Amino acid sequence: MYRNLTDPEVALLQSLGNFSDNWQTVYVSDPFDASLLHFNHFSGEVFLGSVSSASVSVGDISFPEGIYHSWLRNCVVGHHCAVHQVRLLDNCEVGDKVLIFNVGQISSSRPFQLDPIAVMNENGRRSIIPFPSMTVGDAYLWAKYRNQKLLQHRLAEFTSEALPPRATIGEGCVLSNCQKIHNTIILSDADAPTVISEAIALENGIVGYGCQLSRGCVLRNFLLGENVHIEDVARINDSVIGDNSTIARCEVGNSLVFPAHEQHHNNSFLIAATLMGQTNLAAGTTIGSNHNGRTADNEFVSGRGFWPGLCSSFKHPSRLASYCLFAKGDYPNELNIILPFSLVNNNAAKDCLEVMPAYWWMYNMYALHRNEKKFAARDRRNHQRQHIEFSPLAPDTVEEIVYARQLIRNWTEQAYLHSPNPTQPIEITADEQEHGRRKVVLLKAAQGYRAYEDMIYYYIGCVLVGDSSTGSRNMPDSILAGRRETVWINIGGQLIPQTSFDQMLRDIEQGKLDSWSSVHGRMDALWQQYPDEKRRHAYRLLCDMMGISQLTEPVWEQALSRYDEACRYVTHQVRSTREKDEKNPFRRMIYADDAEMNAVLY
């Protein structure tokens, strides 16, 4: 409840250097201590929450409650806030226990609205409008399926109903030493406070719960998911950045980035890209720094786990399978890498593109094993509105592997058919992996083909058995038998079978899902079903691998044997790939002895 100021309170406020255009439009909430407001200017309707002689503290930052040396116009300030030296707080709603110090401007337009965010493509034809509960999955759903006009109309309607009347700053937020914050919604609460400090400029966007923005960043037309860190003069425009991501010292524009993205080195450049999560861009990586076409309307799409090497550059348009690792290089042509978990190398000396399938499994197991645990450990979200599959081997990537094995088999057969001497080693080339006339050479195709098969059996065992030492090894129930779902849609990190996804789109178009809240409810329900869908997928994949319609005991025992073999291989490879670092003499030579090395590294 708010009330008007009493005459003694007005007199006290004036004696403390406060001024108002009209004291009758300044409203307060009890208990209210007018002595905690000094040298302020109030314009329009201003609503002030309770203040006391306590302090607002977040970490090492602590300021007394109250409002000091600030100009407030047509705004709401919550209970027990500390507002110090804000040159203009205009048309905003500030939550409880917010700390604001030394900020130039916090404002929003009248009427309040957010401009479109031109994600994925610089021509703006995939633009979306953010709203407070929007996830990166919502953004992808809206931006991707532009040809479905009725769907687009429904999603636009949902959004118009989801925007608040003015910019808001959530409970427990900290804003300090910022330049300008305009038309921005900052989500924050006691469990996931957002901290924004040190020369930040924000315009037209939404900052998610638990985010941290610091040291000279500039963001315009943006949406940040939960637990996102933007640091060290990063520049972001027209982009959606997924949960648990870190971006620093670089530039990102017109991009849609799924959760668990790392880009924190100097000079990396990401433009007009869709990265589907668990990605890491090294220093000097440039995606979209130039255009092949006559207009700036190309796109770059990568599956999960895209890792380019230092100073790599790529052309638009390109599409990459999941977990592609690129060696350092200037890739001169558009790419369509279909083989997942591959190492890709631009061999300039031989003027060819080299692709080694299943490289991660054969030579980089420690990184593959570490990544899954790392992404889960870094997931410090309190709200977790965006569901995320962190496992590298999941229905989406495994279906890529199944298709990749078919391609390798076909390419190998073609190579032998056209070889003048099949008894000699044969070079196997791949079709349509690069837009150009040079060869695309498969390295270690036979080993990769076998490794892909091992990966499939390992996935099947992990899903149907779980931990090989403690999980149940009983044969799965035949209720899981039937036709396998071969297409899985990655919606912001959540994997959905194609049939379920298509049904959701139909329900949106037909009005059965009539708001973003109801869409989120459906996504939650699909996430609850996902473990069972995953088990069904693994069971049916095993049957297809064995050429049977229903699992039998002998086939199950054979599958368990392959799984145990794969588990032993994984354990050995994790240890051996890590030992390459441990036993590297050049790594050890900088230490006087093992004691010094152990003290530093462990």
C-alpha cells in the first residue's frame, strides 16, 4: 500500500535538499524514514518502498538504504533499496533490495516496447521480439520456422501479451558504475542476483537471472539467458546468448547461441551464426567477417560441440555436424561437414580438405569425457527454464553417427570401384563436404567407421544400463520395441523427437497452446518424457543394428559384451590421453622437480 507524504515528511525532505515538481505525486510505503533521502529530484508519479537504517550488501559491496543524489521520474522503487548517484531513473520499476550506485541513465520508452532482435541472419528476416520469460529455445523456434505463417502469427500474439508495461530491475540486482541502461529488463532475485558493473551500456534487451556483466561491455538488441557472463569490453548486438555462457573481449552480432558457449579470447568474431551449444571459439576465430554473396544474408549453422582452432576463419553459408574440431586454418570455401566428432583440416600444401571421422573417440577421449562433466558442473542456474542435454552421445548425435557410417561405406565402395589397383591403399574422398573443386579426403576411414560403431554401442549401453558397475543389466522390456525416431530437434539444448515437435507446432497453430506459458508447459512435459524416449530410441537402435524387430537374450548379451568392451576402451583412452600431458617432457622441464610440479598443478 502506498500513501501520500505528510506535511512534516515533505518539510524534512526539503530540508535535506530534496525537490519535487509536485509532492502530491510522490507516494511512499510504510514504514518510511524520510531522513534517508538526500538531495534528490522527483518528477511525475514516483512510488517509493520502505527504507530503514540498514544497508544493502552484495558480496563486498555495501551501501546504506535510501535514495541519495538522484533524479527519479515516473518510476517505482521497491522496499529496502539503496539508490545512490543516479543521474536519471525514468519510467522503470525497481524491485526490492536493489543496489544502484553511480549510474548515468536508467530509462525506458513510453509506451514501453522492445525492438526486434535480428538473429541468425543480418537481413532481419528472422527477427524476434524478446520477452522476460523467453528462453533460447523460444527464440530458435520463432526464428527458424519462418515459412510457417500461422505459427509465426501465433508466436507474435503470444509475445505482445508477455511484455511488462515498463522496464524492470529484479530483486537483489546490483548496478554500479554504468553509463546507460535503456529499454532493458533485468531479471534478478534473492537466489540468483544479477550484477552489472563498471562502464556498461545496455539498450533494448533482457538480462537473465544470475548474469554478471562487467568491465566496459556494450549490448544492444539482445537476450541473455540465465547465468551468462559478459566481460571485458565485449560487444554484442542483435543476438541471443544461451544459459551458462561466457563471452569476453570479442564481438558477436546477429547470432543465436545455445547454452554453454565459451568465447573469451581477443579478436574472435561471430556474425550471423547459429551455434547449437557446448561450443568454444578460440582466439582469432572469425565467422562472418566477410561475405561470399552480393548481400549480407548468409548464415552459419553448427551442431553441438563446435571447436575451431586458433585464428580459424570460415565462409558463409556453412553447416557443420555435431562435435567438429577444426585445426587452425583459413578455410577458403563453404563447408557442409556431415561427419560428427571429426577433425577437419585445411591442408594447403596438398590443396585439399581432410576429414578424420570419430577423431574425438579415437584420440581426444579425455576432452570428450571432461566436457560433459564440465558443462554439468558449471550449470549454476536456479531457475533452469531452458532444459539442456549435456551428454555428447545423445539421440541427435547418435543419429548423425548412423548416417555418417552409411556415407563412409558408400564412399569406400565408390573408391574401390574406381580404383585401377584395389590391392593397393586407396584414397577415399567424400562428396559435397566443401563447395569447391578440390578433393575432400577421408583420413582413417576404416578406423573411423569402426569407432562410430563402438560409439553407438556405448550410447546404447549407457542409456539402457547406465553405470556399468551398478546399473541393471536385465534385458529391457519389449514394450520399447517398434519404429525408431530418427530425427531429433534441438530446441535451445532440449532434444525433442520430430513427431512430438510437429505435434507441438500444430497445437500452437490450432490454438491448443495459446500462450508462451502453455508452450513452456509442453516443453516441460516433453522433458519429463525425454528419459523414456531416450531409452526407447536406444532399444530400437539396437534392434536395427542387429536386424531384428525385438530384442532376444542372446542379442542382448552380445550388446552387453560390446558395451563392456567400449567401457574399458573409454577408461583406457581417458587415462592415456591425459597421460600424454602428464608425461610430456616439455611440460615437465619448467619445474625443478616433481614436488614443485605437483604443488603448481595439483
